[in-house]
Amino acid sequence: MSAAFPYKLVATDLDGTLLRSDESVAQRTRDALAAATAAGAAHIVVTGRSVPWTRHILDDLGYEGLAVCGQGAQVYDAGAHRLLTSVTLDRQLAGVALAKIEAEVGPLYLAASRDGLDGKVLVGPGYEVQGTLPATPFQDTSDLWAAPLNKIYVQHPTLTDDELAEVAHRAAGGFVTVTMAGEGIVELLPLGLSKATGLSLAARRLHVKAVDTIAFGDMPNDIPMFAWASYGVAMANAHKELKAVADEVTSSHEDDGIAVVLERLLG
């Protein structure tokens, strides 16, 4: 094991980065992360998923550290199963934002992530959930606003994700942060919130600085995390916007991209 591993913090996104398409983590990647932590670095998961959609993966990994969930909204202590910080969306501003976007492009399909350790993801008519994650259907939009939310997900019948994100940002960027986190996943977040916000809070708790951090990701929602970290590594399968700002592009999430870089750094 190399004692000369150059980073104190390894920040990894989950979907399209740490996780393969079947939501498993490759043994080679597990071993490389274990070697990095043995060399003195902390591994932190930084994901757009809220805690209820993340917890089972962390438990499977035997992960007991801090995790940044909900696109930076939640700092979660995986070992203690405890939420340390949580930022919620101003529902009035979110309502204004939705109205402004719909004024530009017509009706949207909606979903929303409720706040809390067991916050449900509510899914409205027409909205297509990616993968097999649990979701609770709703019919009446008033149900959406009945309890505190971390974020709202939007889809459009004809616009691409990139087009929808661009329109949403243009129409409502003064009220909410708009980000794209994956295929079919355009999100409206509390204004100013990003993965960098949550990561910087978690890093402070771990007494680690940005200059000591290497980050891995695959989507535009990882851009703020790359801007914060000392070194950003995009996966081969990453969105072109993230590749454009990455310090390095590694192999894909299916081909142990994280391990490839960590093994090199571990010598």
C-alpha cells in the first residue's frame, strides 16, 4: 500500500460513476477505495439521490462515513443512520418557478422528493421514474405541496433533457437552481444549492479541505463539485458538459473507471 496517496478525500457520485448499470459496485472498485482509505483518505459518496434512495446502497457497501445526498441538500451519517443537515425547497418559490417554466413550454410531468430520512418520492401522471427506485403516485398537484420538499423533478413530453434544463434555467433561474442529474432527471433545487454546498459542509466535519479532494462524476450536476475539488475526473460515459471541465477522463462506470485512477495514484 502506498502511504503517498496524494488526496485526503475521495468524493464519488453514485449513478453512472460508482455504480454499474445494475446498481452494483465492482469488486475492483471496492478494493481500490479500501486501499485509498487504508492510505489515509476518506471516501465520501456525493449523490443526487435523497437518503431513502441511497441508504440501501451504502448499507450494502458497509459504508459508515458521511454521505452527501439530495444534490447537496442532505448530509447523512451512514453509520448512525442519522440526518445531520437538511435544506428544503421554498415551496412558494418552487410554485412560481414551475409556473414560469410552464408558461414557456406548456404542462410538465412532475415528481418531488420529500424531506427527511424516510421522505417519499412522489410521482405524478406521465412522469417516468428511472430504474427500479420506489415511488408513490399522486394525482392531485396539491399533494405535492403538503409537506416539506428537497427538490422537484420535471419532465416534458417532447423536449430533451438538455433543452428542458436550458429553458427552466432561463425562465426560473432566479427562483430555483436547475440541474440535470441523469437521463430524464432535470431537477429544481433550493436556490444556490449544489453538490459543492453539501460536500464543503461534510468536508468541514471531516477537517479536510477542497485542495485535498479528488472527485469523480458523470453529469452536469457534478460540475459544481468539480469546481470545488482540487481534481475532477469524468467517466468515459459522462455528459459532454462535465467532460469539458474535467481534469481527466477515465474509463466508464462499467469498466472500473474509479479504480483505474485510484490504482495509478496509489502506485
